Amino acid sequence: MSRDQIIGAILLVGCILGILIYGWLVFASQWAFLTLQVTGFIAVAGVLAILAWIGYTLATTPPPKPIEDIEKEIEEELKKIEKEGEKQSQS
């Protein structure tokens, strides 16, 4: 068995155990309501944390340069290269 197959088997068994334990907690234990509350909180907090991270990234990242500015820079660089090429061909 390769290492990837062993990791896959461990994940499979771990997830099945997790499903069984979670099912027992929700349907057969005295902590069913608490389990649902904690699960719901983690799910909502996770989604909101991802959205907050996206908002932070959008708020703190500077806007990109307009395409016109980039085109002008490229044209200037091409003109410099052409001038250098002309100087070298004249030498």
C-alpha cells in the first residue's frame, strides 16, 4: 500500500466514525440541542469569517492600474528598445 492509500483509508475510517459520533450526539444523547447549537454556530461563524476576510482583502488591496496607463508604459518601453536597436545598428 502506498502512503496516499494509507492516508485515504485513515480519512475514510475517521470520517465514518465522525458521522456515527455526530449522529449519536444529535439523535441519542442528552446533549443533542447543544450539539446543534455548536454546529450551527461554527458553520455560520466560518462563512462569516470567510466573507470578512474577502471584505478585508478588498478594502486593503490597492486598485489595479487602468489599462490605458499600462499600454502607455509598454509603448514607452518599446520605443526605448527600438531606439537602442537603431543606435546599435548604426554603430
